[in-house]
Amino acid sequence: MEEIIRKAEILIDALPYIRNFYGKTFVIKYGGAAQTKEELKESFAKDVVIMNYIGIRTVIVHGGGPKISATMERMGKKPEFINGQRVTDQETMDIVEMVLGGLINKEIVSLINRHGGKAVGMSGKDGGLIRAQKKLVRKPTPETGVEEIIDLGFVGEVTFVDPSVIDGLDKNGFIPVVAPIGAGPKGETLNINADFVASAVASALKSEKLVLLTDVPGLLDKKGKTISTLKKGQIDKLIKDGTISGGMLPKVTACLNAIAGGVNKTHIVDGRVPHCLLLEIFTKEGIGTEILA
């Protein structure tokens, strides 16, 4: 009996959050361990379906870098990166589109649908959802220190997101699952960083939350302790003192871009924790880092 009562108390504790978030849109960037380990895939799908059934509109943007690299190597093509960005020639872009828009996207759709959701897979090219332009990287030369512009090939950055494409699906109870691929000015296919796609989509939808799933507990302070809450104005100091660095920089930038675009709250959450979405969203303590305006 005590166990049954405890379950009821958990639901009661979640009630204020369910009431506040009913009818709101959450954009979730899905990647890392949560996208590769079977038990985490299952808990992610269940979390998304539960959120949808209680009235939260969810939009999933997914990555897939490791699977792209593995597929490239199987096809005899060596992955190449500059400043953490994949160099993407036409052959690589074909592989990226095949893996992201086909294999991974449909796997996520199938997983959510198997647990009772109504997921629909799409890429940024569908319905003109994401327009993009080529992204150029500036890199200082070791000899002179002068910056040179490096062309990464078919790598893009978002210039426009059409929210009507997703709104139509959301309002009819569907869960959009978006591969981070956009169309350039001439209709060319461009590979885009999934964190920045999720941020741009969240901004276009004026979503309540942007949630980035990662393979770390959140933003960590100098002692390795998770920083539970940060305000936008504190970020610059943490970047300057090295607290925020490396692979966390683009994620924090994506969060700041979303806040500037009208998103209420952003979260960096440990996707290695089962049911991390429910724990972050429906508990007072949370399990990651929230960044507020």
C-alpha cells in the first residue's frame, strides 16, 4: 500500500508542471548515448510519448555523427574534421543525407510510434522547413597567425525556419522528428549542426523550452559540480575563466541563441540518465543545467 501511495504522491508533485506546460511546445535535441544505447532509447521514447499525452507539444531534432562516420568508413571513405566540423564533399553529403534523413530518422520515428506516439519524420528540406547558407570557418595559420577562410563543403548554417510546417503537425497531435539538413539558396543540400538547428526551430516556434541531451551531467563548475541554474548574464564570465569550454561552447551558444529568439528556458541535460526528460521537467530539483534569460 505504501508503494502505491508513493506513486500517487509522485503524480501529485508533477501536477503543477503538467498544468503550467499544457499546450506548450518543447524542442528536444536528441543525441549522444541516449541515441545509441537500447535502454536509453526506450526511456527517451516513453518520456516523449508521456509528454505528448499530457498535452505538451514535442519536436525532436536529432544528430547522428558517429553513425555517419561509421557508415563512411564502411564505404571506404575517411571522415575529416576541421575545428570539430565535418568536411563535407558531395559524396559525404550523400552519405549524411542517407544516414540522417533515412536510417536514423526513421529509427526514431518507429521507436516513438511503437510506444504509442504519432511521430512523423522529416528533414529541413521538407516543406521548406529550413533554409540555410554555406558556413565558412576562419582558422589562423600557424606561421603568421593570419586568419584563413576554410570552405568545409556542403556544411551550412540556418538562415530561416518556417514554423508553419511544424505547427500543422503539432496541432494535430503528431510529433515531428527533424533531421538537421537544410536547403541552400540554389536548392543544394547542406549538413547543419543539430544543436543550432534545434535552437533555430525553438526560436521560430517561440517554444517554452529547448532541451539539449548530452553525455555530461550539465555545465560543471571548477570543482566538477553541476551548475543547476544560470542566467544569461553569467555566461561570459564562465567562458572567460574557462569553466565553459570545448564541446560545451556550441551547446551554450545554441541555448543563448534560443533565449535571444524568444524561448523561455533552455536546458542541458545528461541523456545517460534514464527518463532524464521527465526528471528535468517535472521535478523541482532537475538533473541538469537550466539557462534563463
